[in-house]
Amino acid sequence: MCSDEIMHQDIIPLYAADIQDQLKKQFAYLSGGRGGDGCPVITFPDYPAFSEIPEKEFQNVLTYLTSIPSLRDAGIGFILVIDRRQDKWTSVKASILRIAASFPGNLQLVLVLRPTGFFHRALSDIAFKFNKDEFKMKVPIIMLGSVSELQGYIDKTQLTEDLGGTLDYCHHRWLSRRTAIEGFAQKVKQTAQILQSFGTELAETELPNDVQSTSSLLATHTEKKDKMKEDIRLAVEQGDNILGSITKPVTENPEYKLNQDQLDNQTTVERLLAQLHETETAFDEFWIKHQQKLEQCLRLRNFEQNFREVKVALDIVFERLSAFTDVGNSFSHAEHILKDLASFEEKSCETIAKARMLASEGDAFIQSSHYAVDSIIPKCSELLHLCDAFTTETERRRNLLNKSLELHGLLEKSMKWCDEGIYLLASQPVDKCQSQDGAESALQEIEKFLDTGAGNKIKELNKLYREYAHILNEDLKEHVQKVFQKQESMEEMFQKRQVSLKKLAAKQTRPVQPVAPRPEAFIKSPCTSPGLQREFVSNSESSALRRVNYRRGKSEMTELHQSRGGSTMDDEENLAVLRQHVINELIETERAYVEELLCVLEGYAAEMDNPLMAHLISPELQNKKDILFGNMEEIYHFHNRIFLRELENYVEYPELVGRCFLEQMEDFQIYEKYCQNKPRSESLWRQFSDSAFFQECQRKLDHKLSLDSYLLKPVQRITKYQLLLKEMLKYSKNCEGAEDLQEALTSILGILKAVNDSMHQIAITGYDGNLNELGKLLMQGSFNVWTDHKKGHSKVKDLARFKPMQRHLFLHEKAVLFCKKREENGEGYEKAPSYSYKHSLNMAAVGITENVKGDAKKFEIWYNAREEVYIIQAPTPEVKATWVNEIRKVLTSQLQACREASQHRTLEQTQSLPLPGSSCSSPSRNHIRNTRKMEEKKADLTSLEVYGTAVAPKYPEKGKETPSSSAKSQTLPMILLTGPASPTSPDKKAKRHEVVSDPTPFGLRGWAKTSHSLDASEENDGWSSAEDPLNSSDAEEEGGGGGGGGEMKLTPGKYTVVTDYEKGVSEEFTVKSGDLVQLIHEGEDGLWYVKNLSTGKEGWIPANNLLMLIGNSKSAQSLSSSESGTASSTLSTSSSCSDSCNASSTSFSDIKG
């Protein structure tokens, strides 16, 4: 049966599966036999309960059986074979009547096998004749008495075995096959409907607008397609199995002949399979198109998404490119911008490459006939346009910067040429030009120099404007004009110098006319005097030349003066050029420093947190970024956000840059933290320097140097500032900002000292307490130390004298620590020394003796009233002086703190006495005032050792009392409280007198050596021996009254000179060994007015020099041995506060050591 006959019937078809139970009763079946003309045969076998079959079941079975044959066969008509051989006539009659009434198809012939019993057989013949009309059948009904008669109507091969035929029929097999065929037909029909519905769904689906939805839709449709294909495969497999079961007999026995029903079944299944294949093929073709469309849509959405991302990236690139509008204000600036542009272009290459690749991808879509060509073409065109625009604009800006470089190169060459010309004019000495040879030589120098101007100077200003019009802004135009004006001014100076030199040379060739001799042929400039250093471009030379010209009145010298008259201005211009060089170097190196820090932070530190690089970092290195990099990020933010920007504000005012440093000085303290962490950082680096992570980062950054070189940059940078400040100060001595520069330099040196000292301090081991509780670290350094214990055995004492110990001392505000320096084995910071703590002295119980007899490098630190004495030998006298100064400041500060408790009582006791200065002045004000006085006298005090009568103050008249002679003992305590050198003065300038104790930085390679901010003599300007009775004596007395170690004190009286003092010239005040001198009175700044009784000359001598001159010589007016012992000049605060306070109003002889 064909598929059309199965699927396209007007009535709802019956399926074997629906009436399977009814068919199983087998009261009628379609055996597959055929009549002579091919009529289908329906057999009604003997069924005793035939009359009991429900009418509905009976009709369903007959309807189903008549629907099985083809319409052609069914149209010929059916042959009914009714087997009633075992039945009664009444049953036969009822069966025939029932069949006649219910048979739905056409009948051709009805064959009835009548009952075989004699009675019923005879009865059936008679009854059939009389009741024939009752059957109401339009076809003949033939009563047959036997099977053989039946075979006369139907061939034996078309009859089943129960009817005497040979037709193989199994009702169960027939029912199973019919169920399978009909199920397969339904499956084919259902599959076709599902495929049609799915195709409609796919065709009507709207394409998504984003990648995610498109990808999800493609996956969903593919999944449904795969399910459809699987259903089709199963249906085909089912049809093949049915077809195989039908043809199995033929397969097993080629001679086997299928009956007509079997052949019909085979044809039906084959047609269903063919229909299924056609449906699958059509679906596959549709799916290929649909899948292609979805994949094109997905590629399009990816293209659109990539286009948006690339477009955003290109917008950022163009935004950054638009920022490159500056053409630079100098050659280095333009060069820096050009490098930035090249770096930016290199970084942008990836974005441009992505854009071009995306445009190529879009072009491939167009070539492959993409359905959205109209949308792709504009995007590709836009991408290519942007790429070309970037390339064009970058090239244009590069050309502009190259032009700017070219212009700035010309300007710098011109400036350099002008500077060299100025130097040349300034370096030609005046006296050389007096002779003909000298003038001609100078003229040749000038002409030779002018010949070099062809390739260095700006020739035509208008031509230059036209050539560089596209880069000339207002600032650059102004700069060009200034350079051109300077060039013209310099050339004008050269012309004047040439004219004057030519005249001088020409006048020398004329015959010499007899003239009267002049007493002054030529007055030399003071610059050439032996006492002063000669500077040809100084202001003094210019003024001297003017005086000479005025005196001589000669035209040639007037002309020479005119050519030289601008030397002061030229000198200032030269210094301005040098200052500009320094500020340019400072800013350029600062920019490079900031870029290097950023490179390290981005290229190394940030990569340690990058998940993609995590596999390269060993577990031991993880979470140690803070150790490796310290506070580098903090340093970077300070320099990038604050300091660099502030520095750039001073590019036009380089001499004021000291203010920038002073304003940011507190922020530089962050370097102390970095340097203290440096040993840990370097130790970690050495442990992991071969790590693949660091090597990969170095490769990405294209660095030739490894990370440790960059980690040293902050250390190198903080030491670089003091060098640049020194250079700037050198060229700015007469400028407005010179004081700020000096203070900035001192502050930077102070920071270096603090950093250096802290590096030593953290290396102290074995100290149980908290070092921070000892106060600020003031000094540190290595010394030879001898110990002398008063209560010890004499043998131990003597041995101690000859065996010095190597000790590293740390001076804090509250204690001095003695440590033993231990050198470590290793590399870098691990090789740096450590300091083993030995013992410490509380500064509250410490005293000092500043000079030890026999060695200018030794001083004493004694403890608990000299029970323990430590003789300290410094490397140099300067180091000793620095340490003694600091210790004096600490001890004096402690003494002052004790005395402040009884200051009101001291004031009451001294109100009636005349004081050298106002006692109500604050220490800060006195310090500031006296500091200024010291600075004014600095040039004299630092070089003068003996003051002659020519420079001495007027000697006071006899009988007049001076503060120094009448009220000395009473006012000295007040000097300690209000004197100019009070170490407790809060004046900010006091910080500038800190001295670096150890100029070699601790373990930091690449640090420049720091220098002392002031000489020892400058430190002691306000603390001379004569001014401060608590200062040092010449040497410790051995033996003497009381056995005390008394120190000599200067008092008015007569003394014998023990050594010559002849360091001045003949007219200065001198003394010789054996002279008797009288100390008349003490003046300011530690000077004593002295009279040499042997020569009668008078003069001022510093107290320190007097101590060396008179040695242990005694004066009739000096204190006795016992008194001087109690008035020891050693300084100590070990006495109680009560003792100090009680002694404050009387005399220093009451202060017990």
C-alpha cells in the first residue's frame, strides 16, 4: 500500500494497533490469496462464537480488512470464503445475513462451505433455495459441499492450508507485520511534519544582534538538528528492518514467491523509505543554508564587536596623538617629545595592526558573498581611513618635531657660539692688548672665531620665520628673537673690540713721539694683586678698568673700555647660561628618573600580581613584593605628582630652585625608609635573581640591565641632588636665592646623614632595649678607645693605656653606645658590617675633656666623676672637633634643662648686675641675631689667627669697667642660658650646622661622598674657650692638689709664652717663646685683648691660640691649684640639678665635675 493511500484518506483510518485485540480473535482475516482476476480473498473461518461478536468489533475488522488492499484491487471486488462446515444451517444463515448487512466493500463472489452433516447439509440445500432472496446480495452466493469444489473457484495456491490450499499464512505474523508497517508509516509522516515545522521555525527566526545570543542560537538549532537527524536515522533503520523481514523468505530461498499482499507490503515500505530519504535530503539542504546564515551572522557579530573595540582603541590613540601638539621649548625637550612620540607610535602599532587585520577580515566576508555586505563595507572603509589617518598624522607630527629639533639645534648652536664669543672677549686680558703683538694676536683670535660663525649663527631672521612658520608659536618666536638679539649684541661687541684693537695695533706702529714720563703709566687692576684670585669677567675688573680709563684719558683705552665695558653684563649672562644648564640637567634627569621608576613598577611590581605570570613566580617569592620594592611606589608618586611639576616651574628661574627643595624637604624623608629596607631587598634579589619571572619581565621591557640596577636608582638619585645644588650654588652666589640654595644643600646633606646613620643603627645587634628610646641618633663613627678605671688595678690600667680597642660609637641624645664592628662575609649588603653592642653610658652622667696632651685627635669621655675614663682617638682632628661639639651641645642642653627649673631665682640674683646682652631675649632670637653676626664676620674669623692692632677694637680706657672684666663670673651662667650658640635654640637655621659623621655611606654603592656643612671653626664660632669657661683645657693635669684632673682656665693676668706665634706678616701682632704677655680683658667672639710686655705691642688673640701659647704657665692673678681643680674646664652634667641650680648665680668654680 502506497503512502498516499495510508496518509490521505477521507475518514480516520483504522490501524492494526488500535484494533489489535479484535483482530486477534481471527473471525475474519485477509490471507493474501487472490481470485482468478486478482480479487482479494477474505476468509471467515469456522468461529463458534461468531454470533456473539459485538457489531462494532465486527464492523471495525471488516472495515480494516477491506482497507488493506489497494484501491484498484478493492475496486474489482472481494471474494468471501465462509467456512461453516462444522456449523448449523441456522448459524450459516445468520452469518451470511450479518456479513451481507455489514460488509463495507464491493463483493464479487461469496463462497460458502455448507455444513458437512447429512441432515444439515440437506437442510441447507433446501433452505438456501427457498431463502435465497433474503440474503439481499448483488453477487452470487455459491454453496459448496467440499474443499475440492472451492478449489474450482480459487486456485489451491491461493487458499490457506485449512481450506486445502498451500498458501503459507500465520495470523500472528501477519498482525505483527501490519502493526510494524503502519507504525513505520506513522513515523514517516510524523517525521515529515516535524521537519517541516522545524524548517518553518528556522526560517522565521530573527537573527540576534550580539555575539552571545547568536552563538547560543546556533548551538540550540544545531542541537535540534542533530536530534532530528537521529530520529530520521532511527526511522530509516526501522523501515529497513521491516523491509528485511518481508523479503527474508526470498533471501533465504530465492525460489520463494511472495504473495500479492507481501509484495504490496514491500512496495509500501520501500515507498515510505524513499519518502523519508527525500525528506531528509530536503532538510539537509535547508539546514546547510540556515547554518551558513547563522555562522555568517556569528562572524558578523564578532566583526561588529571587534570593530567597536578597535574603534574605541583608535579613538584613544587619536586622543593621545592629539596631545602631541607641543613642539618643545628646547632641543632636549623636543627630543624628549620625539622619543615619546616614537614610543607612543610603537605602542599604538598593535592597535593599528588589529584595525588593518579586521578590515582584511571584513574584505574576506565581502568576497565570500556575505548576506550583510552593505553593513560590512562602510566599517572596513572607516577602519582603513583611520589607519591611514593615524599614519599620516603621526608622520606629520614627527616631521614637525624634527623641524623643531632642527630649529632648536640652530638656536643652541647660535647660543653656544655666542657663549663662546662672550668667553673669548672675557678671557682676553687688558694688559696683553697694550702691545702691538698682543693686539694683533687678540684681533686674530676674534677674526678666527668670527670665521666659525658661518655654520653656527642665524643669518636671516625672516627666512628662518618662513622656513619654520608651521612650528613657530609665540613662545618659540620670542625665543628666536632673544637668541637673534643676543647674537647681534655679541657681534656688535666683537665689532667694537675689533675697531679698538685695530686702532691700538695701528697706533703702535707710528713713530714714538717724545713725551714727558708719567708717574703712572698704567694702573693694574686690583684683580692682579697677589692677595686676590684673578677673574677676568668680575665686577671688580670692570670698575677697575673704568678707573684706569678715567685716569689715563686716552682715546684708545676709552675704546678698549667700551669694548670691555659690558663684561659685568657678560659675566652675568655666562652665569645665567650655566645656571640654565644645571636646571635643565636637573629637570631632564628628574624626568628620566620618574620614567625609570614607572617602568620598574609597571614592568616588575605590577607583573607580580598578574595571574598570567603567576606560574613563573616561585612560592618563596610570592607575597614579597613589599620587601623587594620597598616604598618605591610612594617615592614615584611624590616625584611624579609633586616634585617634578614643582621643578618645572623653576625652569625660567633656576637660581630660585632652592625654594622648591625646601618646600618639599619633609617628603624626602621617605628615602630613609627605602634605604633601610635596601639590605632586605638586595638579599631577596640575590636569592631569586635567576628567576624565570625576572628574566621574562626584563625581556618584555627590553632592558639591558637587570632589576637590581633599577632598584639602586632611588639611592643614586638622593645623592645626586646635593651635587646639582652645589653646582647651582656655585653659579648663583650673588643671586636672590643663594641663601635658599645653601639651606637646601645643607638640608639634603642632613638627610643623607640621617639616612647613613640609620643604616648603621639598624646594624646594631645585641642591644636589649629599644634604640628609639635613646633619642635622636646624632653621630656615629669608628674610634680607637682606651679605658682607664679609677678603682682598677694599676697593672690593668697601664695595659689598657697601650692596648686600644676598636669601637664604633653611636651618640644619641640620651646615651652613647660602644659597639664592636664586625665585618660580614658575603656580597653587597650581606658584606656590610654589623655592630655588636658592648656597653653604653648614660649622657646624664657623662663628662668630656676636649683635649688630651700629646695628641690633637684624642679627647676623653668620663663617667661618674671620672670613675671610668674613656680616651677616644678620632681618625682626624676634624672628626674629633665635630664629636666634641655634638657632645657639648648634648651636655649643655641637659645642664640648661636642669637650670631652667630655678631660672627665676637666677634672674633675681643677677638683676643688679650689668649683662652683656638683654637677658630677656629668647634663645631663639639671640641665636638668630648672633648667627647673623657670625655670618658677617665669617670671612675674617675663619682665616684670621692673630688680630693685629690695625684691626683690633679700641682699647678701653683705664678705670672704665667693662662687662668682661667686672661681671664675668656673674654673667657667665646667663650666657649658657641665652648665649648665641645655645644648642636648644629652636631656630630652623640650626639644622644647617649638622655635620655628617661618616662621609662614606653604609653599604650603599654609588653614593657620592658627603661633605661637612661647616668647618669645625665655624661650628665653634660661638663656643670659643675664652667665652665658655666650661670648654676644654689644654691637657689633663697629672698630680696636683687634690689629685684631681684640673684644667686650666683663662683669667686676666700675666703669663709667659711657651711657643712662638709668627704666622702673620711683620706688621701684625706677634709673640715669641719667653715673652711676657698680659691678658687684659676678654672681648666678643672668644677673643682676648693681649699686651706683649716684651715688645709693647697690643692686639687681639683667639682664646684657643692663647691656650697653646701660655701652656701651663701660671698667672699671679689666676686661681690657685685647688681652685682651678674645682673650676675644671671639662664639661659634665653628671652633677645633680640642685647643685647646678645652686651654683648658677655665683661662679662656675662651684660647678662640680
